[in-house]
Amino acid sequence: MKSACSVNTLTSTDPSGKALYMNSALIDTTVELLLKAQHVIVLTGAGISTESGVPDFRSPGGIWEQYDPTMFFIERFLADPEEVWRCLLDMNSSQEFKLFDAIPNKGHHALAYLEEISIIQTVITQNIDNLHQKAGSRHVIEFHGNMLYAKCMECSLKSGYKKILEDLEERFPPRCPCGGILKPDAVFFGEAIPQGALKESFQEADNCDLMLVIGTSAQVEPAASLPMIAKGMNSLLRGLGTIPIPKQQCHVIEINKEATPLTGKVSDFLIQGSSGEILSIIEQKIRRIKD
Ligand code: APR
């Protein structure tokens, strides 16, 4: 009989600094479900990137404690693009934010490995940091766009952020060769989710039989509805009208430092702790089984 202490291993601290004990029994269940599932998707949020030095939004000390969220309302950008660009460059130059130079952590690498051996089919990310792609994940749906590019408001030509930073001396706010103002290619509040990303994400959520939800507070719609669609809990969102067509059984598993509105209501269970630690243990267990 396993003693209690062998089930829980200290992994990290929660946002308030309380010690977090990772439940290894739940990790074993997750490994079993990953090996059995036919269509596995992952929904990630800013929490998966904090171990790469990119702060999340709502934890203590997060981005919304340091910057005014209204700065990222589309109306504000249209009214005063210079002000928003100045804020972005301030973020980029401050020590706490390693957005453009951040490197993937073991959580990103674990997901890339699981996709490489065809255990995971798709990563839907709310993050705009490009870290899943840098880690080698190939099928990544960017639900909120990608901050490493900017798009011309006139002709939609895309420019890379590095180039924009180089050209800043000549022209501020950054402009496209056509003269149009460049806007970061991330989705601002009040902007629509890119149509293709929205449609594909809803389809993936409708088709999956296992969804991992990692590092998100699950507070921002419509991303926060994807786990409910996976559970078949909302036929309207599934584009099926009001007919509650039953969906194949789907497990939804959270990996997060804290409970969220999904916990105990939508997700099967929460593995509480550091996403990097937990995903790395899952990867090692699956490597041992596969070897
Ligand atoms: N391991 C596991 N969980 C973590 C870690 C970690 N290392 N670090 C932080 N977390 C958890 C936090 O406890 C929190 O519950 O990740 C979650 C991050 O939540 P948010 O900061 O709200 O980020 P996210 O859910 O991605 O926000 C969604 O809101 O502001 C908008 O557009 C922005 O895409 C973003 C959206």
C-alpha cells in the first residue's frame, strides 16, 4: 500500500506562495488516458510560459498588475497607436518581460514530444509568445494571434517584430512601406478572434476525446468555452443549434497552479502544480513506456 507521502510530491507554490503537492496518482491516470485516447488536444494559457520568464496576466505581479489592460483595447490603439507602441516597447525593454527573447521551457518541449509521437494532435494556445512553435510543436492554433509579428492596418502586410524594432529610429509609430500604421498581430480586447482559428478550435474541441487544459485561469471567452464544448456541454456553442446532440465521451484534465472556474464543474480533475514539472514527468513516463 503506497503511503500518502508517496502519492503527493511537493512541486511548487501556488500564486499565494502556498506549497503545492503534485498528485502522482492523477499523473498516472493522465498518462493512461493519453495512451488510450484517439484525438488529444491541448488548450494552453499564459501559465505554461511563466517558467520561461514571460509573466502571466492574473497571478500576483502579473501583466495586469503592471500595465493597464485598457491599453490593449482596440479602440485605444486606433485612437493613439503611438501610446500603445510606447507601452509595448517599454514592456519589451523591461527586465521582467522576456517576450521576444524567451525560450521554451520543459512544458513546451514535453508537448512537442507528445505531438512528435502522435499522442497529441493539436495545441490551441491563447499565448502570443510563439514558444510552442519554438519548442517544435507543429499543429498550433494561435487563438489570440502572435506578438512576434505586426500587420499593416492598410494593406495587411506582415512584418517581423525584430525588423520593426530596428526601424524604430526612422519612424515612430512603426509604419509599413505603404505608409499604413503597423499593429501588433495579437488580438486586442474588442477584436474578433481570427475566423480560421475560431472555427478550427471549435471543431477540434468537438472532435477530441481528451483535452488537457494547461496554465489558464479560464476566464476569457470564447477560449474558456472550449473545454465545455469538448465535454459536449453546450450544443449551441458547438454550432448544433439547441439540439443537445450527445458527444463522444471526452476527458478534460487541468494542469494548473490553482483551481479555476472549470475545476469540479467541467474538468474531470486538476493536477495542481507547475506545468513544466508535471508535463516533464508525463513525458518521462511515456518515454519509458515507449522505449
Ligand atoms: N504552472 C501551472 N500553472 C501556472 C503557472 C505554472 N508555472 N504559472 C501560472 N499558472 C497559472 C496561474 O495560476 C493562472 O491560473 O496559469 C493561469 C494563468 O492565468 P492568466 O494569467 O489569466 O492567463 P490566461 O488564462 O492565459 O489569460 C487568458 O486573458 O488577458 C487575456 O489575452 C490575454 O490570452 C490572455 C487571456
